Amino acid sequence: MKKISSLSIITIMLLAVASCKNGGKVRQDATDSAEASQDASHRQDSIAASQENKNDLKFVNIAANDGMAEVAVGKIAQKNAFNPKVKKFATMMVTDHSRVNNELSALAKAENIALSLSPDTASQMKAGDLEKRKGTDFDNSYVNAMLAGHEGAVKLFTNESENGKDPNMKAFAIRTLPTLIMHLKAIKEIKADMR
């Protein structure tokens, strides 16, 4: 009877140890599952943050490219424009966009964003095309380009000022938007006078 009793106790102890091990496995599985869920949630947050950063980064790159193009084309207009109002507008473009470009460059540097040092190929081709034009032909082409460019810029900066996630980029867009709206109004008036 003692042998049965000792054997029963050993069997019960072995079952208890096995049960503890399985319980530990269940607890470990639950912990692993919770950690995996937390990691997935963190990845989703990272993806969302990355997408937000991607939109801000896209804004900075487009704004930098367009700003450099405005200055380059403005310098051409200072030489090639026939209409004095167009020349005056071009001077304003060179002055204002140079200032904005410097501010954007400093912002990009602070944010560790590498910007191109010159306008993209498409912008350079447009500038090359404009440079070949003279007189009223130049004035009409330049005014149309500035009208389209500033309409796009106002949309771009409005979007960033309303939806930007990076507070510094958003603040830059908010500060710059009134200047772009003023440019758009000025070029619309020049176009109306040219008719």
C-alpha cells in the first residue's frame, strides 16, 4: 500500500510540474501575443508617422524646387521683359523668393533634409524656353507661367498650412502663404492689364 501511495504521490507531483510548465507556456504565449500586438500597433503608428513625414517632405522638396525656379526665371525676366510692370514683378520674385528660399533652406537644414541645389530638369527646360523669347512674346509666356505657378504654390502652401504634421514646416507655410497670395493677385492684375 505504501508503494502505491508513494507512486501516486510521485505521479501527482509529475502531473503538477507538467501542469505548471504548460501554464507557464500559456502565460508565455499570452505575453508573446501581447508583445506582438504592441509591436504591430507600433509599426502601424510608425507607418502613419512615416506617411505624414513623407507628405511634409514632399512639400519641402516641391517648395524648394519651385522657389529656385521662380528666382531663376525672375532673373531672366528682369533682362527679357518688355512691359515695365512685368520687369517690376520679376524683381519682386527674385527678392521675395530668394528670402523664402533662404528660410526654407535653413528649415531643411534644421530638420536634416537634403535639398537639391538647383531646380529640377523640367524647371530648367522651361527657363531655357523662356530665355529664348523676347518682348511681348516673353511677357505673355512669363505672365502665364507665373499665373499657373502661383496658383499651384497657393494650393501647395494652403494644404501644408492646414494639413502639415511637422510644426516647423506648417509654420513656414503659414508665414509664406500671404506673400504667395499677394504674388498671385499681382500677376492676375498684370495679365488683366495686358489684354
